[in-house]
Amino acid sequence: MKVLFSFVGKQDPYSDATGEEGSAVTLCRFLQPDLFYLMPTAEGPAPADSTTKQAQETSDYLVSEQKTGKIQLQMKIHIRPISVTDPTDYLQIMPSIRRLVSEVLNELGTLSEDFTLHANCSSGTPQLKGIWPILANAGLLPRCTLWQVRNPIHKGDRVTRLQTTYLEEENILDRIKHNLSDSLFGAIAGEFGHLAKISCDPWRQSSGLFLKQVFSAYHAWDLIQYDQASDLLRHALLETEKETSLGRIAPLLKKQFSVLEKLKRDGSKETKANLGDIYYNAQRCFQRYNYADTLARFRRCYEGALYWRFREEYKIEPTNLERSRNQGNVRAALAYLQAKGIGVERNDLKMHFAASILEFGFQDPQFLRLLETMVPINEGAPGRTISARELLRDLINSRNQSIVAHGMMPVNRLDAETALQLMKATLTILVDPAILEKPPLSQENLRQVISLLDPPITKSTKV
């Protein structure tokens, strides 16, 4: 349902100077709205400023046009006067119009049909004309299209869409870019929703709503809610099939959706996909200065990489030894622990037992290589490195004393940064370096998605 708002000028329904139809009638004929709200200035202390007579004349004129078939018969006309004594005083007209528009929107909200808003920016006093962009910029006219009607003395099309980018839109885009560097996907989704609400550009309205859905999916992904993220991204992909102009980022979204589906399937055990995703997640936590969560993800990633090594190399199921495919390796691992006076009570291997078995029991070459790897750290002189063996011991102790585990100590930046370095070394050596080559939510990919805001090449600004 199409809804048109228009103030009423002194020369409505037609211009005395030219005899041509005024802007309200011209725009109504052009848009063919279902509902037309005429908003004259009411009778009051200054009757000379009232345009209620012109509003009624405009309504009668449009009714006659309906009889001739020039305007659709289904259109309903409502005259809603504005109670102001001076239609040139912003202090008066702003609260009055805001209340009136709010009342109308509430009425429209009770209808069963969806509606789109349109506003005539060429009728009324200069102050009244300027109200529509102000209300739109403030988000009080959701997804409203603003229109201009040129003076009849000009040749060519009289009706043009008002193409404008508000300061608030630019502020939103700046906030999106800033939040992007910190991977604040939830905040970005909210900004896109606000952009779609206040923008008068149809493309920014539609693409803003679409990008809100995409970044809501990324937000769920970041919260490790893979099912929800997958559903949201699936719906977004369906939108790209319906709207060809959204299709330019469809290949990227399909790749991301494929990763999500793999993460959903592989949720019960550590895989290359979910171990890599933990690392990427830790990176984003670090970008947001969330050092505690960065350290927490290090522990899970390190433990997961050890378990992955047991399964892939030794066919041992570390969380259920009885289900291991190589019981000979299980007996060898348990024999090593028993020689150390350690008994396994729950049919599984704790992380520190698993590390000890790999290092001393099996003398696993990859794990030994990891322990001897020199890891760069930023503490002290530039270029300083420390062995992973030493860093693992210190970092696990720091983690156990912190609020992430058993203590109350905060997690500092250096520990979080060291955790990322160790995670990278662990996955590269114990699992597969290829899993860190193409992060699905890389800054490059995210910028490509946001570039959808740029209008399609084929989009015309002409009406």
C-alpha cells in the first residue's frame, strides 16, 4: 500500500500564475497512492495563513480526477490539519507535525497491509517543505521516499526523487567502518537497520535491511551459535536469488554458508574447520580488547589440537578410550601413565595427560617440534622470542590464576597476544597450516559485503 503525505500550499490545487496543476495534484497523479494525507494549516488566530480551503478544493479536484480515470478509484483522501499559528515558525511546526505524523503511523500500523511512505517536498511554506527531510533524517519516517515537483515553467519531467545523503547517514557509515575494525557485528547490524530506516534512497533502504540480516548472521556466528547463523545466512542467500542486484556478493555468502554448514555437522569433535574457527574467534576477541575470552579460547584450541592429533595419528579417542580404533596405542598410553603412578578414572584423557603422553610416551615428532618452536613476543626488546614449551607453561599458569579459570586475576594484553601466537603455532604444526589461510570473516571479505551499499551500476537516478 502506497501512502502519500503533502502539505497544502496557497496555490493548490493549481497554480494561479500558470494554470497548471499544483505539486500535490501532480505528485498524486504520478504516484497513484492508495492513501493521500493532505495536511493544511488549520483555521486559527491568523486565518490568512490557513490552507484548509485549498485542502478541500484539492480533495474535490482529485475526486473529479478519479471519476475521469486519471487517478485510481481506490485512493482514499484524508485531510489532517496542522494546529499552528505561524507556519513559518520551526518551534511551532516541528512538534505539531511530529505528533500528527506519529498519529498517522499508528493508524497505519493497525492495518493488515504493509505500506510505503512518500512525501511531497514542494508544497507549503519553505519551513514546512524542509520538515520532511528533517523527520526522515531523524528516522521518524521509516523508509520514506521524498519527492520534488518542479515549477511548471520548467521543461521536462516535473517529478523527481529527492536524492540526498543526510549527515546522519554519513555518521552511520563512519560508525560501521569503525565497528568493522573491531568485528562488532551486532552493532553493525543495528547500524544497517537504522540506515535503512532513515535513508530516503531506495537502494540504501533495501540493501541496508539485507546487510542487517547478513551481519546478524555474522553476530550469531561470532557467538558460536552456528545453527542460528546458518538460518540467517540461508535466508539472505534466498534474497540474492530474488533480487539480482544483491547477487554480486552471493558467491562470497555461499562460501561462508558452506563453512557454517560444516561447523554445524562437525560439532561433536574437533575438526580442522572448528579448530580454525576458534582461532579466528579468538582474534576477534583480541581486536575488541576482550583478553579474557582470547585466553579462554586458547585453552580450548590447544586441548582440541592435542585431541585431534590423538585421533588422526594414533587412532585414540581421547574422550572415550574404549571406542578408540587402535587399542594397542591406548594400552601404550595407559602404561606410560601407570608407570608415572597416574590412573585414568573416567575413561578419558585430561589435557595435561595428553600432552605428557605425546611428549614422553609417544615422543610425537610434531608435538616435540611445537615445543621447540620459538614464538615471537612483544615484551621487552623487539624481535624477542621464547620457546613454545616455556610459553605454554607460563600461559597455562596465568590462565589458571585468572578469572578465566580458578583465580580472580585479570587477563592482560600480553598474555592474550601470546595466546594468539601459541594458537597459531599449535594449529600450524599439529593440525594443518592451510586452515589459517582463508578466514571466512576476514576484513577483506567483510568490506566486500559492505560494498553492496554502493548503488548497482545499472541503477538510474532518473524517475
